[in-house]
Amino acid sequence: MKPSGTYRLGRAFRLLASLALVALILFLVSVVVSAVQVGQGVQSQTGRTHTAVAAQLVGTNLEVSLTFPITNRGFYEIEGLRLASQFTDTTLQTGSLAVAQGGPITIPGGATKNLTLMAKFNLSGPAGSYLLVNDALIGEKLWLNATYANLVPVGVGYDSSYQWGAPLYHLAFSLGVPSLAGNGTVAAPVTITFENHAQGLTLVGTLRSAVVAPNGTVCASASFPVLAPPGPNTLGGTIYVLASCPIHGDTVVGSFLTAGIAFPFPPETIP
Amino acid sequence: MSARVVYSRSPPAPSSPPVDSPPAPATEAATHRVRLTGWRIAGGVILTALAFLAIGYAPYAAETYAAAQFGVPPPINPGFLLGAGAIVAVLAGASFTAKPTRAWGPIRIVSSVVSLAYLGVLLRSPVYSLSLHSFSFSVTYGRILELFLIPPIIGLVAGIVTTIGDYRHPSERARIMFP
């Protein structure tokens, strides 16, 4: 006896429901297995990535780009992978020092793609000047977002902090007894002291400075070559100041120039 | 163990047939012995246990472990996971056991509706977040849960259609389902 159409329809739906459930379970198992492989791949990559670093000055921003490869060892694609990082000065609470962003990129299963993280540091801001001459605790927040297998959005966050060692820690200018130098100027011996707290970094560059009177007149300008290993450093030289300038009460302004990038330091008043 | 099921629209046979007429043979369409025994009951019990482990106990254990180890507040009440998971699992096992009978359609309808309600409650909290010291992790499993709505929806349709078919053709199904 041939079954009725209603019964055959019901049987077809029953079969379809069973097949759908089995297919979904198999798919879910494959997603989990693949995700474990991705996790193992990330663990083995950590600390062994070849990172390309490039820096350039755009306006008053120092743009640093870091490029590193990411391998997807799973068999489903990682879609919309974004990496963002924010650096804050936890000592001064000056807000965000820099924001870094990378992506989005899509990495097919079993493939490797490069992710470039671009960070912008504002050198002319108060925080940039502060960090040039003061140690600080830098906080970093890192966010990673991606959608796995076009199905599972995943977010990872990581907070950390670093001790910042200022390369020109406690930068100070002191003038000796001035003497007439002719051409309407006086020559004053200048002593520049600072401590290089940047760990393992020998500071190479030029210290450009200018003496500015309270009325805005530039009384003198001078450059001092810097080759400063970590630790206390003293630079000496002579600066020629306009005789009409009072010297005492003037302000020293300037910047540290290295690799074509000028890092302004905070103005300092001559006592 | 076997259950005796009689599906027939023909009038009941007279208790004492005429003396000169031969005894009426029992037709297959009229009387069948349903194999509700042995493996089908055992299969239903096993299915219930597996389903409970997968949809009730496993999420319950994961939530309570994360809460105990990392202090993560459970997104869904663990008691609900355990209780509702048990109900869904028992209905799935009952549906399997009752497959050859006319009870399958209504049981499948109830099972599907309860499963959809269970998934609906889980979908109200589709994100699981874990914070551990300076590390945080979140995974959104809403789309996976939405995919798992498909089988009970199809199963609900199958239950409704089968129930209607059983109602409209009470004598037909026996030959096919109870060989």
C-alpha cells in the first residue's frame, strides 16, 4: 500500500530535520577543531614574528608602522581582523598619547597575511615634551576583533604597562659668567645636564636651543652635538647672547633632533 | 516487550461468527505489533543521556567552572541550563522511542516547541565574556544558536504534518511504520 502524501511529506521533513541536525553538529565540531588549531598557531607564532618597523614624520606626528605576519592554521577564514592599541600616560593622566590601528584584513584558512599596525605619536603636544624629560608609566590597551568562520565574532583585550625612561631626564641648562665677545654679544659658557634613562639606548643627535627674552626677542641660538650613553651626561659649550638681552629671566626653548625628527623639550627659564 | 496496536476503520468482528462461515483472517492492515521494545527504548534512553550531556550538563559545568575559577558571572542561570536541558533531552528521547507510534507527531511538536523556547532563552545572552587580570576575551555565539533553530523548526513542521496525516488516514500508517 502506497503511503499517503501527507505521511510522505511528514517523513521528508523528519529526515530533513535529522540531516540538518547532524550537519550542524559536524560543522560545529569542525569549527571548534579549527579554532583550536588557530589558537595553537598563534601561540607558536608569539615572540617569533619578523616585524618590519618604519617611521616617518608627518607634520607634528611621528607615524610608526609595524608589519607582522599572521598565520591562520585553521580551515575557516578569519574575517575583518582588526587590531587597535592605545597608549596613555598613567603618571600625568594627560589622556591618550598615541593610537595605533591595523586592519581590517581577511585571512583564508591555511594562509598567512601581513597586518600593518600604524601608530601616531603627537610630538608637539604637552605629553610628548613631558615624556622627553620625565620618566613615566605608560599604559597600553590592546584590542583585537575578528569574525571566525563568518559566524563567530571574537574579541580579545589586553592591558599592560611599561616603565618609560626619558632620554633627556631632568634636562637643565646653566649659564656661567658672561663676558663681552664683541659684535654686540656676550659669550656665556653653558652647561647642559641630563640623564639618559632610555634603557640600552645611546642617544645620538643634536640639541638645538634658543634663548628667548620675555618680550619674544630671540637672544641667542646654538646647537650641541649629543652622544649620550645611558646614565648621567653633561654637555658644555659657549653661547653668544645679544648684549641687549637680560639673560637671567630669559627662556631656553629647543628640540632634540635625531634621524631627521625633532622632539621639542619643555621651555626652561634661566634663573 | 511489545505493544499491540489496532488501527482499523472496519467494524469490530462479531464475537461469535456463524457456524457455517470460515473464521475471518487477521489482516496486516488491521492489527500490528509495534516494536517498542528493546533497542528502541534503549536508544531513547541513550539519546536522552547524550542530549542532556550536550545541551544541559556541558554548558552548566562550563558556566559553574568559569564562575568558580575566574569569578565570571554566568550569563544564563545554571539551574535553568540544567533543568531546561533535562526537559529537552527527555523529550528528544521520548520522540525517538515513540517514532513508530501515533504519539510521535504530538511529542515531536512539544519537543520542537520546547527546544525553540530553550534556544530563545539562550539567544537573549548571546555573548560570553571572560576577564582574567589584564586579559579579556569575548565570543558571540548568537549566530551559531540561530543555526541550531533550523532543526527544531523543521521538526515542528514534520510533527504537525505527521499528526495531520495520522488524523486523516488512521489506517494507512500502520503498514508502513509497523512492518
